[in-house]
Amino acid sequence: MWIRQMLAEDIKDIAYIEKECFKEPWSEKMIEEMYKNSYDFIEMAQDCTKTIGYANIRILAPEAELMRLAVLKERRNEGTAQLLLNKILLICKCKGVSVVRLEVRRDNEPATALYKKFGFVQNGIRKDYYSHPTEDAILMEKILNN
């Protein structure tokens, strides 16, 4: 498996991952807009045959927001999310980011555990933020030492 920067021809692969991983997936149009946005950095995880995950960070230095981190269900627990998160945090450090923020569904315990492992701490809750089903968002952040 390797990590690489997203290319325009990856939009359909990311759309597929979105549909597989999220209750409210982003459309191909939204992904294309993300790709064209100069503030967004998108990294892909691939094996020999296909894309297995991706991460998107939006950087408005000195702050950044982790917009998405997703790995196909059948390829979880192989370290892919950790590799993607490492790469995204490295990009943040190189771009002078001092704090990274994210939000995660309250019931997404595997993601919350991963973020805590990487030093993110909970700093708030957004009540009923998500729909399908309605659920709170846990707000987390990580201070980077550049």
C-alpha cells in the first residue's frame, strides 16, 4: 500500500469510498470542487489494484480542518487510516498549521479512538449536527508543535 496525492481522475474512486463509508456521502461534483480548491489537500491510499481510502484536509493557516478520512470497510484495521492521518498532519506542519480541528459522529468510536491516539482532544459538542440519523458531533482539536 502507498499514499499519494489525489489526481482529477480519482474523483470516481473517492465518490465510491464516500458512498461506502458515509451516511451522507459527498457527490462527485462536491469532490471535484474540493479537488479544485487551493485550500484543500487530498491524499489517497492505494494497493496494487484499487484506491482503499482517502483523507482531505482544508488548510487556512494557521488553522486546518480535517474534512474527511475514510477507508473501505473491508480494508479497515490494516493501518491505512493511521498512514493517511500521519501524511495529513505532516502536510499541516509543512504549511505552518498550529491547530487541526475536526468533528466526528458521537457513535463513531473507532474514529474517535484513532484521533485520541494521535493526540486530538475533545473540546466541544454540536448537538444534533448530523442527520440520517440525527446525532451529535464531537468536536476535537490537536495543537501542532512546528
